[in-house]
Amino acid sequence: MSKDDRVREILERYGEDMSATWTVQGQRVIYHAALERIAVKAGIRWLDPVFLIALPDHVVVQASGKISYGTNTNPDIGERYEWSVGEAHVGVNYRVSGKQAAYPFAMAEKRAKDRVILKLIALHGLVYSEDEADDFKEAAPERKGPVITSGFQLQEAAEAERGPDRRTVMQQAVSTNQTAELEDGQVTPMSAWRRRINEKASINSLTDFMLDPQTQSYLAALSPEEREDVRDYAKQRLVALGWGKSGGV
């Protein structure tokens, strides 16, 4: 069984598919939002975090989680425990631009939990989290072109290398509400919406996208249930980006 076949098998176990991932420099990367959904479906139980460094611009946190395993007749035969650390150091491994606020505590937690989830569901070593994508990006040979500083920009660059048709097909799936065909499989309208939302690397860019008149016209063409799913997903992404208690989509 190939590595991708193994990844696909594990993702399907938790109701996800390969559209929750992309490849960068030969490495498969998974969206944070997909890992959050998997954590809920897997029944991961989180222990209290341990803050190793807790400064305004530098946070290191240890996250620990447990997952039960067993058989159909005895689902609680045992449990696995894993821990990992996440670090966010503003200006070092966590960069913000313009007027975007920094959320080092939330980012450190996100990184730590993503790594624990990957370990608990046996994807560690097969798939990288979004932020881990930056690690092997930094280790790669220097290349000409714009500096890429986030997992979302890496995803955009990877899709651009595969040709402009890929982004066009994604847009068509959103605008026509029809399943699109790509060289590596089908893309449903909802998975295309999620990709478009996940491309947005800041609260302002995602808000602008959701409030854009063209986006609103595409949303209006969806069923009420689908429209609510897209908006809920956008809100989850906003929270992951550090969205506060006020505001909405």
C-alpha cells in the first residue's frame, strides 16, 4: 500500500477525503480545520495544557491528548496517550503583516494540538500540519520568486505550479455548484468552497471574500443547508485565525 493510499484510508475512517490535503515539495499537508473535525470524530480527550514559555510575543505550550481504541464488542479496551509542543515566536517562526494582530497563544496551541492529533490517528510521518509545512519549506534550496511565509501561500504556490486550469476548475465548482474534474480526482462544490476559504490567511481577507458581491451571489444559489454549511465553515476558519467575540460573516 502506498503512502497516499494509507493516508486516504485513515482520512476516510473519519469522514474526510484527500481534498483535505495538498502537496508541497513532495510532502502531503493537511488543513488545520480538517484536523479539528477529525479530533471531534475520533473522540480525542485533551488534558490541561502546560505553558513552557508564556511571554507576550513568545509562547511554547505542551498539549496532551488521549484516544480510546478497542474492538466492536469492547470499544474501551485501551487508550493511547500522546503529547507534543507548539511554539509561536513573533517575528521568528510566526510572522504577521500590516495591521494584522498577533495571536501567539492561539497559534502555539494550534500547532501543538495539530501534532498530537496526527500522532493519535497514526498520520504522523505521513502528513504534515499546515504550519509544519513551513519547516521543510525553510530547509528547501533557495529559489527565485516571491517569499512564501505561510502554509496557505504554499498551497497556492503548489496549485499554481500545476497550472492555471486547477484554480479555474475550483472556481467553476463554486460558481456553478457542479462537481469538477481534476487530474487527481473529483472536487465537489463544498470541498471547493472549503479550499477557497482555507486560502485566506487573515481575518480581513476572509471577511472581504465572504462579503464580496460575487461570493454572495454564489451563496444565494445554494440550498439553505449548503449555504449555512459554508458560512459555518468560514466562521470556524475565522476563529482559527484569531477572530474575537464580535463580528460575523
